[in-house]
Amino acid sequence: METKKDEKIIAPLSGYIMLAVVLLMLVFSVYNFTSNNQITWLMIVSLIVLLTAVFLLAGLLVVNPNESSVLVLFGDYAGTVKNNGLFWVNPLYKRRKISLRARNLNSEPIKVNDKIGNPIMIGIVLVWKAQDTFKAAFEVDDYVHYVEIQSEAAIRKLAGHYPYDNFDEEGAEITLRAGGEEVNHVLEQELSERLERAGIDVLEARISYLAYSSEIAGAMLRRQQATAIIAARIKIVEGAVSMVEMALEQLSDKKLVDLDEDKKAAMVSNLMVVLCSDKDASPVINTGTLHQ
């Protein structure tokens, strides 16, 4: 049974020292070949030294900042070099570069269904980086493609857990449109669990695009407009009732006019029309008495 391995950080030999050794070997070989020395054994030694120098030269490894190199010897994981600089490793090692830089994934909006079945378009921005080079290199086939596929799966799962808004589900406390940081936190957790297999560290994830799908966008827009109009009318009526009540109280307290119930009803009706109308009222001036 194969034992599961973990990332192993190694510190290889300095490449500068080995480079100096290789240069000395090359100088020795070239000098003997270019001289007029006809000693056979010395020429053979020089040839062996030259071939050895070329072989050792293949072991030089350059690791740039925020990069790593995964080393494999005949199918066996030997370790990972994460320090940057010039190093020397076994020339027989197979090397694979793994970037440790933070990367952005700006997913294209995809069409999914929310919790109550409405088709919506949703996209995310994901900031991630490779943390465990062994998992990134060997646990998945292509860790970059793995991030893209799992991000789409996480989007679909997130959309299925929450409604777009609370029009159809008024009891919903959290929605995709108004959930804010809480929804983004759930998205980060979901992505972290999915990408942990590939040794990926999720730095940040948030919804970047959210809208109804085109086939229902027009109907939902009209619905939102109607809801906004109703909410505004409710506020207007509440304010108008308060103003009418205040006007009747002040007229009664100051005894400016003696109004019976019929006159109060007429006054309330007129004031409500004036205050609640969406157009400017056109007053009619009464030049007679209050009874006319």
C-alpha cells in the first residue's frame, strides 16, 4: 500500500560553488586538449573530466522569487526547493516549476438557479496561490484547471443555498444580493474545502457579478419598480395622515374654525388628495361662505 507523502522542503548545494568547480574542470580539459601534450592517459582523463563537467553543469537550478521547483528522481518525490537563488541538484532530477505568486481568477458569469429556482447570472473574483507544492504537482492533474472547475462548482452550490432576493421568500434573512460579507465568507469556506486537495490557499473570494438571467430580467425589473412605488406610497400616506391629524388638532386647539363631522370629513378628503397626489394640486378658491 502506497504511503501518502507530504511536502518536503530541501536546501540544495550552492550553485555558485558548483559553477566554480565546473569552470575549473572545463579549463583543465580545454588546456590539455589545446596543448601539444601527447600523453594518452592525460587526454583520456581530460575527456572524462570534460564529460563530467558537462553532466554537472546540467544540475544547476535557478529559482526565482515566489517560485518553487519540485524535484522527482525516477518517479520518486525528492523534495521541493522554495528558496530563491542559484543551486545545484542531482542532474538526474526531473524538475517542475510551481509558482507561489498570488493569482486572480475572474470567472465569467454563468447561468445558475438560485434557491427558489430563478435563473440568475453570477460570477466571482478569486485570489489564490499554491501553498503545498506536493499536492499541486501530484494530487491533481492540472492544478490551475482544477481551480477553475472547482470554482464553478462552488458558485453553483452557493447559488442553490440562497435566494437572489427576498421577494419570493420574505423570511430569508440572507440573500445573494444583500448577504454581503456573510455570503462571501461562505464562498471562501466552500472554495477552501474544495481546493485543499490541490494544496491551494484561498486568499479572498467574493461575488463580482450578480443579475437576473435575460429571460426574466425585464419582469423582475418591473416587479422591483412596483415594489419601490408601493413602499414610497406607504410612506407618503403615513406622512399625509400625520399631517392631517396635526392640522385638525391645531384647528381645534386654537378654535380658529368650528368644524362638524361632515366638514372634518371633507377637509380630510381634500388634504389627503393634495398630499398624496403625484401631481401639483389645482386649488379652487371659494369666494362664498363655508356652506357654499
